[in-house]
Amino acid sequence: MKKFGKVAALLILGFVVSGLAFAQVGPANMKAGTYTWVAGGMGGGWYTVAGGFARLVNEKEPRITIKVVPGGGVANPIALHQGDADIAWGVGYVDKAAYNGIAPIYDKAYKNIMAFAGTLAVDYYHFLAAKDQGVSTLDEFIAKVKRGEKVKVAAPMTGTSEYVMTSFVLQYYGLSYDKIKQAGGTVIQAIYGDMPSLFKDRHVDYAFTCVGLPAAIITEMSMGRAATLMALSDEVINFCATTYGTVALNSGLAKVPGGTYTGMPNDIQTLCHSTEMLVSPKMPEDVVYVLTKVLNENKAFLVQLGAGYKVFEPKSAGTTVQVPLHPGALKYYKEMGYIK
């Protein structure tokens, strides 16, 4: 029994050592560290997925700990540039504008940003309206405002990419959130976690968001109160694609498929943009290598967190970024033969 006990102990020790070796994705000399990931608003898709990916990275490589904090598409590149974060969610068109200092989104260039993967998902702009408002297109909503009707809208928070793009859409029609208020309407800027109660309790009749499909908050709002997504015209989608870099109409992606939400059986045309993962240039090369490896080799895990990640393609993830690729990411993509 004693001999068996020793053998069992050695086997258990062997499994433990093997398990530790398996858990270390990075090189043996990689230093342990805790890194901050600035994501999206609490309750939104970005925040949830960042938390899930952070746990996955720590499981694969226990020496890396990631702390997820709230953020937004426009603010995130600035946080990286200023050293307030190490990792960030990014929106392709916004990141490009940040890196090049393109107005009106940014008043100067923020060059201290890099990326480790592009086109992870396509996020969709949801212009939700309560059915009792009698509109089915954004043009009809715009007409209401211009007639002087006092509409009540839940808008994204300032500093988020969705606030910027929905402002651009209103600007296309000669409107703004301020003009809605000047006409006697109501604009409540809210985090996504608060929008369902605002909508269901009739504090607002419209909610503007940008999230992946299907979006839990849209499902919650449309189940709690009859609602529809307002369709966008070809003209506004083409204008935004050409002017700002959103997804083109001819991509076939600019629509929310019918049946995605309760009471919306038909496809609804809308704006969408692609997302990417950003990182500080100061991040250690071996750490970014691990992040890139874990991300690219666990697509199924991402899809479990959000169906929108089905469009993620590891073979092209390193070539579709809108800012320079981090050397740690480049090392991984070259090893895999995805970049020559």
C-alpha cells in the first residue's frame, strides 16, 4: 500500500506539473503582470466580452491578469495614448481618426496606440422606436422632430463611438441632440444597463444604441414594450460609409436579419461598423503575443459570448487593423504564416 501510495503521489505530482506547464502559454521567463482593459459601458456587449476574454487569458496563462474597466470607443484610444490603460476595445473608423487626429472626432493625433487584431465583429446601430409612435423608418422620426413634435430619446453616453456616429447621422439630416431638446423634446444620455427601464417605463419612446446581434438590451426592451427598429435609407448608409468609414451597403452586412427580435420578422436596414482590439505600444511583446494567440485560437469561445464574432477570421485579423500592429501580435501572425 505504501508503494502504491508513492506511485499515486508521483502521478498526482506529474499531473499538477503537467497542468501548470499546459497553463503557461507564454515563454518561461515572462514576467507576471496585471493589465487594465478599458472596454465599453457597464452592461454592454464590450464590457461583457472583455470580462469573458480576461478570464480565458488567465486560465491559459495565469501570469497575466486583466482588470476590465468601463470605457467607450472614442475615449479608449485616448486612455491608451495617455497611459491610463494597457488594452482597449476599438472601433475601426474611430481608431483611424484618433491615430491621424481627424476632426471632428479628435482635435489632435493620438499616436501611442497599436492593435493586435482587427474585424472581430460587426456592431449594429439600433434606432429603436416604440410601436405606439407610428414610425418605421428614421426618415419618419426626423420628420416628426422637424414638425416640432416633442420626442423622448435615450441616447448613448458622451465619449462613446455610438454617441459620435448617431450624432453624425442626425447631422446628416440637419439635426442634433441639442436641437431635439431645443424643440421641446427630451434626450436622456444613459448607460445601456439603464435604457430598458427608461424605455419600458415610458420615460423615453426611442433608444439609440450600437451593439452586436442579438443585443440583450434590445430583446429586453422589445419584449417589455412593443417596438421596432427604424430602417435607414440607402443614402445615409452610403454617406456614412464614404465619409466616416462605416460598413458599406454593398457588403450585405448593413441589416438586422428578420426574426432577430420579437415582433420584427423582416430584415431592417441599418448602419454598422467593425471592431478591433487595441493595445499600448508599451505592452511587453511576449504578453501581446499571448493575447493574440489566445484570441486567435479560441474563436469558438468568442462566439459563445456573442454571435457577432462569427465574422472573426484569424487569418486576416492582423491585416485588417486600422492602426499599426504591435510587434508581439506580428510575431504570432508571422509564426502562423498569416503575414509574410
